[in-house]
Amino acid sequence: METKKFKTNAKCGGCVAQIAESLNKILPREQWDIDLNSADKILSVTSNQSDAVIKAVSDAGFKAEKID
């Protein structure tokens, strides 16, 4: 599996917690991380489920845009 990166609009630990509730339903916690220190709040995911990741983040009320 390769690591995919997504630009998000998460702003704080509370945002990450909301996203976590949704992402943890489809991926183990150790397969994803959000870097709140990056300008684009990058979500890194080790998975081949790009569409499912975007949907999970969206279901949590946030945006995720795949970065090539």
C-alpha cells in the first residue's frame, strides 16, 4: 500500500477528533495522521481507499482534497 496525501480544512485537535471518529471506522488509527502544523493541514493515509477516505472526512463535516 502506498501513502496518499489529502489537503484538509481541519484546524485543531477537536477537528482531528471528529475526523478520527469517522476515519477509524474504515482504517486502523496507525494508518492515518493529520499534520496540523502544515499550511494545508495534510492528512496522510496508508491505504488504497481514496474515495472512502474523502467520504469519511466529508461525513465528519470537513473537506479532503487528494494531492498528487
